[in-house]
Amino acid sequence: MREAIKEAARAWLHLTIGAAISLLCYLMVGVVLFTAFLTLTVIGAGVLPESVLLLRRLAGWERRRAAAWTGTPVPESYLPLEGPLPARVRTAVTDPGTRQDLLWAAAQLLYGLLLWYLSLILWAPALLVDGVRTGLAGRRPVALPLIGRLAGLAADGSRALLTPAPSAARDAALAARIEQLTETRAGAIAAHGAELRRIERDLHDGAQAHLVALSMRIGLARRAYDSDPVTARRLLDDAQTQAEEALAELRHVVRGIHPPILTDRGLTGAVRALAASSGLEAAVSVTGLGDHPQEGPRAPAAVEAAAYFVVAEALTNAARHSGADRASVSLAREPAALRVRVRDEGRGGAETGEGGGSGLTGMRRRVAALDGTVRLTSPEGGPTVIEVELPCVW
């Protein structure tokens, strides 16, 4: 009997909170409809999206309550209320989730209060009937559990009304995907612009300067060829040096666009070369990839380039900033992805947010452009671990 009373009290508390939510629904339905009317006159345009957000929060609270009672999560599906005001108003009006929340709120007004009133009416008779049954005949309570059946009806009703239709879920997933692609495209464009500026700067400050000096020395050598052959020879020697330096600068620029070593030695060989030239005691482990381009399947060129630059940036940061003397790099082939992991034993404390330096920002943008993910952990005292997953088809 005591357990039955506890369960009935728990169910009655659930129904009581539901009744309070019904009163809030009464206010919210009125607010949303009123702001929708004002939107027609442009006066309430700025308030409508905020009202819809409040309605979403109220519906989300009821989803959590229904999930806690039934033990099964209740999914939600909304279009994002972002962007300029006209777009937010249009989304708030056309989102199927808004209509679904309004329908739930209107129904909650009825069954939330009705079931609570019924639970109030049932309490006294249920206590009397079950008290007599257990006191006289020692039988199990049958009336008090009816209150828990009422709470179950309330939770089931909320679940049925707040579970999004499959089409709405697909639309919301599609909208979220479009938003994600928009962000990654913007990041890719920004990364591409930064790369073009870097190439232009390298060409201007490096190869172009050497070529200008080369042209000047060849011109001086031509003038001095007949009158001063020794000076002309010296100027031609200088010109040859300038030509070699210009070629070296051009090779550096080309390596920044797409490292030739990836074509010649494959990702594994290129990463081993990076580790060997990093200035660190760097170990490289490879799973599922060959040591040479001809051995085993290769990832697409864009994926290999992204993985290469991730390793290069991570090892450069470790050598310059972390104070580490040891690092490890692992490459692993997975069924639909390439996983890269770089760990250094430095002091840690690397910035993990979006503002974590231009190198990390460029790394994130490059990986995001390929629909990949970057995870950075760097507690104070180390170690620093960068994990990257790049989707690809082998």
C-alpha cells in the first residue's frame, strides 16, 4: 500500500506539472497568434521569431518530461531560426515544427487540465478502496495505480503530438546539412583566399625578386661583355646563382600547392619524410596503408593533401611552440575514412577554440571543406593530441 501511494503521488506530481504547462500553453498560444497577427502589420515582425523560440523551449520541456516518464527519448525537428529578420520570420511561419507545437499546446490545454482534474477526483475513492482491500483481505491495490495510468496517458499524448513526422525530420536534417555546407564552403573560400595570398606573397617576395635581379645581372653582363670580360663573367655567375635561387623558390611555392612528394612517394612516404625533417624524435605508425604508392589503395588526392598538411602543421607547431622533443604520428585506413593522429609530449596549453591561431584555423577549414572533423586536446602540462577524420572512398 505504501509503495502504491508513492507511485500515485509521483504520477499526480507529473500531472500537476502538466496542468501548469497547460496554463503556460494558454499564454503561449495567445502570444504566438497575437504576434503573428501583428506581423501582418509589420509591427510584431521582430517578436514572432522570439515567441516561436519560447514555444519550442516549452515543447522541449514537455518532450523531456514525457521521455523521463516513458523511458524513451522524444525526438525534435526544427528548422534553424537564424539569419536576417525576414528569413527568421519566414522560417518561423513555414516550419512544420511550429504548427506541430501549436497543435500540441492547444491539445495540452484540454488533456493536461482534464487528466489533472480526474486525478484529484480519484485520490479519495482510490485511497478508500485500496485501504479496505489491503486492510481486510490483504489484496494488492487496484485503484491508486489508476492515477499512474492517467500520467501515462498524458505522457503518451505528448509523445504522439510532439514526435515529428518523417518528412519534417528529413526537411530539418536537410536544412541543417545545407547550413553546415554553407559554413564549410565559407571556410573553404576563406582558406582558398588565404592560400592565394600566400602564393602571391611568396612569388612576389621570393621568385619574382630573384628573377628581377637575374634580369639586371644579365643586362649588365651584356654591356660589359666586350669591354670587361672578367666583370661580365662574374655577373653571369651571379645570374646563375639567382636563377638557382628562383627555381628553389618556385619549388617551394609548388610544394605549398600540392607537395610533389605525395605523388612520388605516397602519403606514407611523405609523412615519414615530414617526421624525419621535423627536428623531433617522431615515430610514424601506419595501419591499412602501403609504404609506397603502388602498394594498396590510395585515398583521393585532396584527402592525401589535407592529411599531409595536418601532419606538417602539427609537427611544426610541436617543434616551435610546445617545447616537445618527442612526437608520434599515426595514419589509419578505415572503411570510409582516413584517420590521422598526431601527439606531442610538450607543455600543452594549445588554444582549442576557433581562435587557436592561424595554423589551426587553416587546418580546421581545410578539413571541414572535405566534410572532415578535427579534435584537439591540449591540457596544461601536455600532451597535445590532434585527431582528424577525413571521409573518403577507397
